[in-house]
Amino acid sequence: MGHEELAVTRRSLHGVAELVLAGPQYRATGKLRLRVVPGGFATTLTPRLRVDGSRIAGDAGAAVAISGRTPRALGAELGVAAGRPESAYDGGSGVDPDEMLAVDPGQADVIMAALALGHDALAAFAPDETPVLWPEHFDVAIRVHEVNFGVSPGDGFMEEPYAYVGVSSAAAGDAFWNAPFGAAVPLRELPGVPAVTGFFAEGRERAR
């Protein structure tokens, strides 16, 4: 996997999630949560917007390519004002509304596959919870009994997609807790939903 190429596409898709989907939704409804859908991700409320691979669409009109456009231009085509969900959090994608986006379809498929695997594994692991795609870190996650479970398509901590268990404090000397926030394992080492749910289950047991 080309981590550099993946990072470029991931940054652009993160920017779209944050500025084109979450920002307008937050201003309209006060809600940040996005959702993973087959082939991509979407808003949970209004405005109804959906990213499918390397393209984005609204309720009306054809999907448009993300690559080669800015978040502001995409928003204008979709009838929304692109911009961060101001004051909702401090981090984010770092993408400016006028930054030219670059999305490679193959790398987008890698990212969407990671998010889909995370969604399905979380739904199997905790059927009563609704997996959320958070625009701040661009990860799909749930929180159960003060423990965070999720899948990231990669970030500054790990350049490739990974599953994680986040805890406030971990037992000293336990090799399972291998990350500053808890535990993380690359998805290439967790082939399929059962393996990811197994990792989550182990984290839940060790966190007790």
C-alpha cells in the first residue's frame, strides 16, 4: 500500500467529511455525527449528502467528482456553504475551504473498505450501539462503558487503516496496550469482521 498516496486521498476525503457534510449539517441541526453507508459515507440529518468512493452527491442532481475541486466549489454545486463545524472541536482535517482536493479512486476504495469493515465489526460487536463516523478524526467508532472501539483509515499515529480500543488508563506491563490511547492493530492483521470483533472483545475484557 502506498502510504503517501493513501494519505493524500484520506486528507481530501476527511476534508469533505468535515467541511462539506459535517459543517453544513452541524449548522442546520447542531449534530456532528456522520454515518458509513455502502460504498462511502453520508450525513445523518439534513442536508442529505453522500460520498460514494471518489464522488459526492445530494438528494437532487448527479454525483460530481471530488478530485480537482475545492470544498467550497463542491458545496456550491450541492447547494451548501462548505466550512468546518465551528467551535465543535479543536482538531480536524486541516483542510481549507479553498484547498484543491485530490482523490485517487483506488485509494478511496481502500479507505471506504476500512470504514465499512469497521462499521460491520462494530455492529456485530455491540448490536445495541450505532456506529458513528466522526468528522474530527475521520474514524468510525462507538463508546461502551467508558471504552472507545473503532476503526481509523489511518492518521498521524498509524499511516494505514487500523482498529483500536481506547481507554483512559491501561494496566502497566500489559503488551496488549501498545498505543498512547490504548491498543491498535493494523487491519491487514485482522482479516474480516470476526477478527476485528475478536480484537474489540479482547480489549473489552482487558479494560475491566
